[in-house]
Amino acid sequence: MDRLVYLDTCCVIYLLEDVQPFSALIRQHLANNPDAILCVSALVRLEIPGKALD
């Protein structure tokens, strides 16, 4: 079954900037849940600078 997973702003920043150890932990969790469909809210899009999420 597919699951929607909404990423918090902190998680998105950790992934984009590869902040360790958090980035590795998030990537490991996502790898262990391959059925997860990643989503971000409109608020997260507003909080992330630049066009990283376009």
C-alpha cells in the first residue's frame, strides 16, 4: 500500500544540504519504506529558500 509522507522543513533542509548525521538517518528511513510517496506542504515550499523544490 502506498503511503503519503509529508516532510517537515527541517528534514528537507537536512536532505538538500546533506547535514550529517540527520541526512543519513532520513535517507535510511526512506530506503526502509520504499512505498512512501514523498510530499511537502505549501508552507514548507515557502520556508525553503530558492527554487530547490520546483
